[in-house]
Amino acid sequence: MMSESAHSDCGCQAHSGEPVVCFDGVSFSYGRTPVIEDADFDIYQGESVCVIGPNGGGKSTLLKLMLGLLTPDQGEIRLFGQTTKLGRARVGYVPQQIEFDPLFPVSALDVALMGRLSKKSFGFVSQADRASAYEALAKMGLADQAKQPFASLSGGQRQAVLIARALVAESELLLLDEPTAHVDVAAEERLMKSLKALGDELTVITVSHDLAFVSRSVPKVVCVNRCVHLHPTARLSEARIRELYGHEVRMVQHDHEHLDSHGGHHHHA
Amino acid sequence: MEATIIMLEFFKALLDPDLGFLRNALLLGLIGSIPLGAVGTFVVARRISYLAAAIAHSVLGGIGAALYAREVLGWSWLHPMLGALLAALTAAGVIAAVSLRSKQREDAIIGAIWVTGMAVGLLFISRTPGYIDPMAYLFGDILLVTRSDLWIATGVGALIIAILLLWHRQIVAVCFDAEFAAIRGVHADRIYLLLLLLTALTVVTLVSLVGIVLVIALLTLPPAIASLRARSLGQMLICSIVLTACFVLFGLGLSYSLDFPTGPTIILLAALVYLVANGSNRLCAK
């Protein structure tokens, strides 16, 4: 897959069927500050794509545009060939963090069950919904915490609940905004394992700061710093990263892990 | 011991054929405690007591306009409670629009809606011939409770419960995380409006018993007490309904025996229990 698209920056290689996500000349600005300029890329079914870029570069904005939570100033975004407002019901979304009221009385299970919601959810929760929410929590290692108040969980456990909430939706596209920001290594591995278990049909788009994670987990990256480029990870050269992050590239190297032009990563003892 | 005597006296009075108003008041309170506890739970959990208060106060505008229309325009079919209902629903719609769409200072605008409703009501009342005491509507008067209030409360209460039974999952999801609910296809803004409309309906059902000002305390204090211990929204809701019913029953009993005004007695009882519950909760936590 990497080689077949190596010649292209916009990801418009030969794929059968409609793209899952299609950005067509999309620009967006907060007031007068442009955040995304002329984004043009497609993501196809079964692809695993990572979104990288500096802080304030527009990564979360890109996800919110995909979800129809923000409306582009120019251009068009299609999800599964539909408008974002229609297509997003097939998307599982894990936000970086949620603003929630710590006194709001919901359990981890209640939160996970919200992934089963649709505009036609009337009346009480069905046994099947409850069972799948339990199963998703168990997959994230939270079987014992299901009945606990959401607010009483640790930051990492809460994020695991939010991932479970996205998994129970049985979505075809999963959007993860920094899924490993608050979780420990074990939880990260559990997440990766459960994502793999979901099969090849699932399309996954992950926002990440962790370039090592990018290089070992995904074949394609979307680089966002106002401009948006889709590359195979193999073509993510050091020069490209420097251009993307400016000075921050040094910080990455101080973490003893950085990407080289062959798509691997080095460990400096 | 004394409390038992007071309540026994009250139960005897309830059976007295000459004191029908007392039975009506108690029935209204008990019927009303179901929507009050249920909707109050969502109001407290979502922290929109302030919006509920604004809706309740603007009800006076509707009552004033209805009284005026009955006396001056001869619209005798216009029950003041119907005017209250229309005013509350309108206020809920405007407040939902302001709270969802306005880029201005939301709290200032809602404060303005609150007072505007009251001012409109007082103006209409001042122009209505005959003496009408606005105090009765502000703080409640059990002599105002009529059979038709009971029918209205039963109908409105049943409607509220039916809506909650159907839509509670969507309401909970929107209250907890509106963004995610919207992604799941729920019309988050409409559900929020629905919650405010339910609040408006709830407030109106009990206005004649405890009044516009005090109904807010009865809407928010029982769920606040329940939330100290409840582990789920369902527990909080059931506990709130039971508490509200108890406050109405014992508040009415106390006010009858001690000859206190009913609304303030019920509210003070609720406030006292809240203080004690909060205090003991803090002690237990230490």
C-alpha cells in the first residue's frame, strides 16, 4: 500500500468504491485566523491513518470538521458519500477529553451505553445494548469498574470508558483524538489489540503527538499545519517533519525516538 | 410526639367535608411531586436552576394577561393557569434560543427575561378591575387551588412522565455530553429545548399551591438532597419524587396545625432538610 501511493501526496491512488472521508478544497478559520487551508484528501475503507502536526496546527479542528461539529468556510466534506451530519452516525469518536460535570450521576456503564444511542432511541435500554456495553468495557479492562461513578475513575480509566463508548457504536470509522495521551502502556496495548480485533473493514483515524507510535502503527499520515498533506508514513522524511513542526522536531529527538526517511524509528540508549 | 399529634389533627381535617380545599391542596401537591421530582432531577443535574427560575418568574406575565383578558375583554374561558402555561412555554423557547444561539452575555439576557415577565404581569394586574393580590401568585395560596387545577395538573403531569419515559436516554446523553449525542444523530438542541419546555410545564402545575417564587425551591431542593447519596440518575429521580411528596404532606400538615402560610412552610421544611442532609453528609465524609 505504501509503495503504490508513494508517488502521490493527496492519496488519490486507485481504490475501489467511495472514500470513507473526502475533503474537497476545505478551508476553515476561527474568526480571521485561518486554521485549515484548502485541504484536499480522501481516506478509504480499511485504511489506518494518523494525523500529526504541531499544537494549534489544526488537528482537532480537522476531526471536528469531519464530524460536522464545525462547518467549513469553503469546500465540502463527505462521510461515506453523505453530508457530515448524516454520515457521522456511522462514526465512533473518542475526544481528547470531555468537559463533564463531576457531580453528574452516571456510571461508566451509563457512559458506554451512550455509544448505543441514536435519534430513534426511545424508552429504556435493551438487554442487548447493555451486554455490548459491558463487553466493550471489559475489552478496555474496566469490567470491574462498570458500576462505578464515571467521575470517580482515574483520567486513564475515563479515557478507556470513552473508547468503549466509541466501540459499542459498532462504527465503520473510528476517530481517536490522542487516545494514548492519558493511558499507560498496558492500556495502550489493550487499545491497539482491540482495534486490530475489529478487523480490516474498520477505518481508523488517530490524532497523535507520539511519532514513534505513528511509525510503528500506521502506514499513512496526515500532516496538518494549516496546510494538510496525506503521505505514506514511509515518505515522512526528517526534512518534512522539521517543516511541519519547526523547532519542535528537536524535542522529538530528545525523546530518543525519531523518524527517519525509511519510516522506521531509532532508539538511542 | 407533638409532631404525631399535629399530623393526626391534619389527617382528621382532611376527612372534614367542610375543608375540601385542604384535600385539593394535598392532592395537587402529591400529583405534582411526580413531575416536579422527575424534571427537577434533570434541572439540577444539568445545572439549569437559574433558567428554571427565569421561566417560573415570567409565568406572572401570562397570569396577569389572562386575568386582564377575562375581566376586560370578557374572555371568560381563559383560565389564569392557561395563561401561565403559554407564558412559561414561550419563556422556555426564548431562553433556549438565547442559551444555545446568543453570542451575548447569556446570564444578563436571561435575567432580563425573568424581570420582563414579572413587569408585564404586574402591569396587567394593575389595569385589571377589582382587587387581585399578586402575592397569592408569587407565594401561593391553597385557597386558590380548585378542582380544575387538579385536572390540569394530572393531565400535564401525565404528559411530562410520558415524554420522559420516551426521551430520557436522549435527555441524559445531551445533558452529559451534548457533542457526542449530536454525533450519534440526536438533535441535541431540540432535546435541550424539550427539557426547558418540560421545566415550564412542571413549574405551572404547582404555581397555585406554592407560588411562582417558591416553586423553584421545590423543583431544586429535593433533587439536591437526593444527589448527595444517589449513585445514578434513576435513584436520584425516585428519591426526589418521594422527598417532594413528603415535604408537601408534612409542610401542609404543619401549616394547617400552626396556621402558617402553606408555601413558605413547605419550602422552609425542604430547606431545613437540605441543610441537615448536607451537614451530615459532610460530617460522614470527614
